[in-house]
Amino acid sequence: MALIHYLTQIQFDHGAVKLLKQECDRVGIARPLVVTDAGVKAAGILQKALDVLPGVAVAVFDQTPSNPTEAAVRAAVTMYRAQQCDGLIAVGGGSAIDCAKGVAIAATHEGPLTHYATILGGSPRITEAVAPLIAVPTTSGTGSEVARGAILIVDDHRKLGFHSWHLVPKAAICDPELTLGLPASLTAATGMDAVAHCMETFMAPAFNPPADGIALDGLARAWAHIERATRDGNDREARFNLMSASMQGAMAFQKGLGAVHSLSHSLGGVNPRLHHGTLNAMFLPAVVRFNAHAPSVQQERRLDRMAQAMGLASGSDIPEAIRDMNARLGLPTGLSAMGVSRDWFGQIVVGAMADHCHKTNPRVASADEYEALLAESL
């Protein structure tokens, strides 16, 4: 049985942040906790959101780490309760939005956060009691503003997914102007995250034609504009299309992701300082090559259809095209350049095998195959 489910209200345009107060009123949030990070605050982007909330009693939690943790969620929940907040506004990249989703659960549900983790059977335990959330993305990569999931590092250092339709933000305000000052390195890394989402979900075997169409269009937009946005951060057209690709990747990946994300999630738990989007960029060439032998990918010409969206002659050209793109964007040449050691492989494989994305890859990888993918990406 195929489940095809699309929901949430999206305000998308240059200057859309001015609609934040309107969306708070519509959703019924009168005393929001704004979840953000120190970088967004220092860049002045947080203030742009606060400026359009005149007369609103706002509390601000600005200590979201680059990979959100259970400890950060607890700290934000303490503030949420102390300030008698009735909803959340996430202003930032995927880390801030995912942290806010963790707060939405923990502020309204009993027990430890791990009780609600997807791989531990926690999804059905997340109820409609979650705190309402409005998401304002400031990067173009994760698409968490339209997604039902969050990735959090829990106290025992595992990087776990939390998934529920109740976690989808009540509104997404996608304003490309908020990304104009994003540094080139972060533009590249988050942009490749969007590319990975579009590619992995398109290769996933589940039946979801709308997701496939959205993913292919998102891939075409991301591939055509990521270099422009990285080289010229003020290219408004490139920023617009890259933010759309990010949103589209997340709208599509309800269909499932795969081995790229299994490995990235696991490795990100082993070393939380590694950027998720950059890891995805490192793993994509090897996983695309691995997936080329999957019956569903071959029968439906998945690689050739992606190649067409990317302006390439053949699906076999994709792995090398990704490596070339990574180089042009100034991303690392491989995992070893990021400080990853072969000594980590065993721990990474254990985490990847347990990850919620493991079984939705078109070829379910064995432990030995994960080892080979790591070696190829090194």
C-alpha cells in the first residue's frame, strides 16, 4: 500500500518573512519561543524575524549546536516552560528547525526523548499534543521546514531520527533573501544536501509518482544554480531556485532516503563536528554507483532520468559529475580530508545498519558493502 501525503502551508518569495506575524496569528501562537543559533543571531537574521513581530511576547533560545543534541532540547524546554510559551518559531538551518521539533515533543510529552525515536518504535507515541511550530529556514539544504522528521544526537551519542506527521511545521516561511549572506562554504555544503535529498528519494523504490516529479524538478534547479549561489551569494535568482530545491527535496523524501543518509547519520553521530551536507556530498558518488545495479533503478531508468535533469549524457556520468561539482564548490576531496579514519569504519557500519534510512535504499546494503562504500568515499 502506497502512502502519499502532502501537507503544510508554505509562504515562498523574496521578503516572505514579513508574513511571520500573520502566520503566528493563523496558527494561534501568541507567546513563541524562537529557536535559533548564535551564528544566525550574529548575522542579524534573527533580528529580521523579531522586527516583524511587534507587540508579540517573544522568548529566544539561541544556543542550538551545529548538530542539535538532547541536551540543547532540554535547555530550550526549560525556557519554553519558564516563559509560558504556547508555540515555537525556528529561525535557522536544519539544526535549529530540528532542535525546535525536539522541543515540540519534549515540552508536551512525558519520558526521555529516546522514547520517541523512530528506530525504537517511538513514532506512534508522538501525538497531536506537540507544540505548534513555524519554520523560517535560513539555509537551502535540509528542507526540514516541510518535513515530518528531525535528526537529533541523544545523550548516549547516537544520531537518531524522530518522525511523525504531527511534527510537520504548521507553516513554512521560505524567504530566499534570508540566505543572501550565507558563506560560500555553507552554501555549497547545504546545497549538496538538497541535491542528495532529491537524488536519494528519486532512487528509493517506494511508489510515489508525485514525489518523483518533485524530486527531479528540485534536482534540476539545484544542479543548475548551486555553483552560481556559491560563487555569488547575492545572486537572487540562484538563491531562489536553491531554496526551492531544498524545499522540494524534503517534500519528496517522505518516499524514503537511502545509504547516503544511513552513512551520514551514523558518521555524524561518531563525530558531531562533521557537516551533514558535506558528508552526503562525499557519499553520493559511491552510493549512486552501488544503486545502479538495483533492479528497480535499472527497470525504471532512474539514473538516466536524473542525468537528463542534470544535463548529462548518461546515468553512468553521474558519480564523476558529482565529484567534479564537489571540487568546483571547494568541498573536501573525500572523507580522509575531513579527518575520517578507517578505524572508525566498524562503528559507522553498526550505526548505518540501524538507521531508519537503511532499508529504503534500492539495494539494502550488507555490512561488507557499507565497508566498501566507506572505503570508496575515503
